[in-house]
Amino acid sequence: MVGAGQLARMTHQAAIALGQSLRVLAEARDDPAAVVCSDVVLGRPDDPVALAEFVRGCDAVTYDHENVPAEQLAALAGAGVPLRPSPQALVHAQDKLVMRERLTGLGVACPPFAPVGSVREVRAFAAEHGWPVILKARRGGYDGRAVWQLTDPGHAESVLDSLPGAELLVEQRVPMRRELAALVARSPFGQGAAWPVVQTVQDHGICVQVIAPAPDLPPARAEAAQRLGLRIAGELGVVGLLAVELFEVAPSAAAPDGLLVNELAMRPHNSGHWTIEGSRTSQFEQHLRAVLDYPLGDTTSTAPVTVMANVLGAAELPAMGVDERLHHLFARFPDAKAHLYGKAERPGRKIGHVTVLGTDLDRTRGRAELAAQWMSTARWADHGEAHG
């Protein structure tokens, strides 16, 4: 697995149960996966020498991030390295413009968009679609990074002046009900599997909660989202996990199912962490099954409601250490499942997540929210006995 972050760390845990050995390409010895994996190659994903050493002897190569230069991937593929997903598929998760153009060519509904390089082009787009508009870097960016909401021409000029030479696209800011995610898996010979569609809750561009299944989602729309995810995986030739981030909108001629595709990720994804406890097969095990060409696993939920809440570094570092916070969390919520990533705490950084299973949405969500808040700040802020 190229990369050694928390996704690789949790994939390593799944690999152990399958009797597999996971090698990781880590930039530092203290990367989350590097401290638990025995097979670590140190190097950067843009270093061809490190990549050549890393892939030697691997039965399959996959990724915990998309930041591998296309020319390096092309060289590996040309040498016969089994890359899953392939560079031809992965480019749609690496380049937002390539993704938008391919999906719209397939008739998949996306927000209106255009490549831009000047304020004049942004103004022309806004004249047709209205202010505000969303400006994005074509490559890189996550958790709200490299995304700007431009409110007017002056704001657009200020932002673009700070991005000389950047490759950008602009999108319409669409009125949406909420954000959803459809997580699917696909094997090399085309077997597919889909989990229940989830609702993702964002705060300043960062996912803070995932609710599975998405509450009050009409069954026909849920099925449409799953079928859409499987169709995109098939059309793009994805092998492994595909997360399709969606906007739920009012049905229209452009989006008859009430769904617009926002982003794609071809790896385990934050929206799928709930599957570790909440599904018969976790996203991490499923990703390994897919890239190793095993039959895919059962995606049935293990509880009526599962809520995953991310633990984010607090604005002020708590005096109480993580281990002591974990002790108090388990004393209060013995049913909560905590996953800590071995990362140093800093404001806004994802350092772990907490998952709670239940039967009542409000109670389960409240407990997950409170548990994650405690692990972040070492402060209880009860919203009533329903969370206790």
C-alpha cells in the first residue's frame, strides 16, 4: 500500500486476519501504519527509486492516498506491476476535471462546471450560474483544502491572484439537502458489492460524522445511489474500493434521481469507517479481497443504526492524555468502539474515530458525538440523558 496513514494502518489490521502481509511506503518511521507494520519501505511516492524498491515482490499494489504522480504509475504499469486500481482508473480520483468530464460524458449528473484560469472566466461562469461559485484545484486537496467559495468578482480576483499558475475548475454552488456517500467494491473480473448509503456530516469542509444508513432516504434513491456507484466502478475499471460522494438535491431533468456526484475516491474512505463494526465485512477487508481477487464479502449491516464520529484535535491541547481519556470513555460508554491512529494532536487533525451501534438514531448519534467530543477535548458537554 502506497502511503502509511491511518487508512493503511486499518488495512494492516484487516490483512492480519486474512493471513496476508502488508508492505507500506512510508515517508517517516512514525507514520501511523509504519509503527505497526513489520514491512516498511521509507520514501516518497514521487521518488522512482523508492517506488521501484517498494513494489519489488508485491502480488498487488494499492494506495491509501491518490498523490502518486501519473508518470511514476505509468512506468510501474509498463513494467508489469499489478496496480489496483490501474492508473487509467485512478486518474479520475486524482484530477477533478478529468473526473467531471468523464462522468458527464457517461450521462452521470454532476454540478455544472468549467475549467478556469482567470477572473474573466470565473465571472463568465457566474453570470450564467450565479454567485457564489465554488473554485477547486484540479489535483490534491481534501477536508476542505484547495476549495474556495467565491462570493463576488472582487473575492474571485483576490483568490486567483494568490494562485498563480494553478490548474483550477469552477462549479455551481448547488442547493442541496445533505451530503451522502455510496461505497462500493469491485474485483478484477467485475464482481461488485455495495454497502448501505450513508449520510456524511461536514463542518468547515471536514467530515465529522457518518450515519449508516442515511436516515429518511427513500429506498428508490438509496438503490439508485448504490447502482450509480457500481456503474461508475465498472465504467472506469476500478479494482478495489470506490467511494462516491454525493449531493442529495431536488429531482430535476438534470438529476432525475435527486443525486449529483461531487467527488470520487478509489481507496478505503472516511465515509466507510463505520463498516469495521457496523457491517459483516469492513471496507478494509473488502478492499483487500478485491485487490487480491478473492470473492467479495457480505455487506449486511450488523445493527439498525451505526454512527461514526471523527475525533479531531482540539483548539487547545487537553492536559489529560489520550490514554486517560480513553479510560474514562470506556467507563462511561462501554459499548463505544474507539480507533486511535497514533497521530500527534493538533487542531483539526483527524486523530481517530469512535463508533456506536444502536437501534434509535437520536440516542446513537448523541452518544457517538459525545464520545468523540470527549476524546477530542476531555470535556463532557451532555445534551440530556438520552446521550448518557
